[in-house]
Amino acid sequence: MKIKTLLLSAVLALSTFTVNAQSPSDMGDDEELNIGGDIFQDFNEDIEATQVMEDERFYRYARFFGVNIGIGTTTFTDNRGLAYSDSFPSYNFSLLYFMDFKNAFVLGVEFSKHVMIIDTFVKASDSAKIGIVDTSLLRPYIGFRYYVDTSDLGTAITYSTPYFVGRLEYWYQTNTFPELESFDDESGGGLGTSIGFGLEFPIEIKKTYLNIEFLYHVVNFFDKYTQDYREIPAADVVDSNVSEYGYNDLRGDVLSIMANYHIAY
């Protein structure tokens, strides 16, 4: 009888110990298992707060719109570069819209004039020398600028405000022949693209800047593959004193440098 009593007491003691070991009070409060809210909601709140701070900085310190008025030079490579003498200056007018500190859209137009002298008999006119060919190039364009973050760079680089630029352009070309009245004017257009970089030096912060931009253009000129200016050998013409040179085509890309006075709003 005593043995049964002892066994019963041992079983009851073991059951009590097991229940106490699994008691919620020993495992900790339910609050310790609660992660404190929706992790995705907290993440979104952090992004929104950061965006609000960035917007406040932009409205306080950045430019919103800008106007560029500038002059520069436009020149060419390959055969077109050999044929043309560039008339200085080229002109530029553009408008800028700043989306934030780093990104801006640009809309503008440029104009340049060039002269080509054909002092020989060529395919387009085997009976008279063409002489001067005046070329006018008008190109409207739309582009995008990306301003480099220079906050961790030197003072000189930060002060120059470097940026990269890409543009889509349409080049309107007009050729006139002032020394050969029998020739009608030529005109046509070609699509072009350009990439490059620029620097902006502040004259008065948030108001005026000096902008310098370097661009390389690839243009599909309407007379790119013309043979009108291909030379006719001297043996095939009456004038034995004719100079023997010409241009088998007018291929060539474009290089431009523009200095702009930038007015910010």
C-alpha cells in the first residue's frame, strides 16, 4: 500500500513539473514574439520620408527652368571636313526643364553656315566651275542631361558641375550657288544623334551660369553619298589648266563646341 502511495506521489510531482516548465510565464510574454507591426508598411514610410526630404531640398536649392543663349563652332570630319570652311560663329538657343538635381530635359535649335569652293570641273557641271557653295544648317533638337554627383569629389570638379548629354536632332540643309546662276538651290533634311558632355560654372548661384558643351554628332545628310562634286580628269575637258581635285562623296560626322549664357528660374 505504501508503495502505491509513493508511486502516485511521484507521478503527480512529475506532472506538476512538466506543466510548470511549459507555462507561458516561463516562455515569455506574447509581446516578445510580436515583431512590432507591418515590416512592409515601415519600409514604405521610410521611403516616403526620404522622398519628402529630397523634394524639400530640390524646391529650396535647385533650378526649375533654364534658358541657354550661346555661340560656338561646328566642324566636320572625313570628306565633308575637307570640303567645308566653317563660318564662325554657330548659334544656339535652348530651354531646360529640371526634374531633380541630376536629370534635365532640353529643347533647342542650333544654326551654322559653311562654305565649299569647287574650283574644278565636276560631274554636276562639266561646262563651268561651280565655285562657291554656301551651306546653311539648321537643327532643332530634343535632349537629356544627366548631372554627375560631385559631392564626394574635389572643389574644382564640384564647382564646374559636369554632366553628360544625349540628343536627337533633325538637320535642315540648304545649299546655294551664288557664282552659278544656272544652278537651283538644294535643300533637304537628315536625322541625327549626338552625345557629349558639358560643364557649368556658376556666375550667380541659382541665377546665371556659364555653360560649355562638347558634342559628337552622327547625321544622315541628304547629300552624304552625292557624286555631284566628283572631279572630271583634266584630259576630258577643254581647259588644260583645270586643277584636278574633287570629292567622291560628302561623308563625315560633326563636332561642335558651344559656350552658353545660362539663365535659371
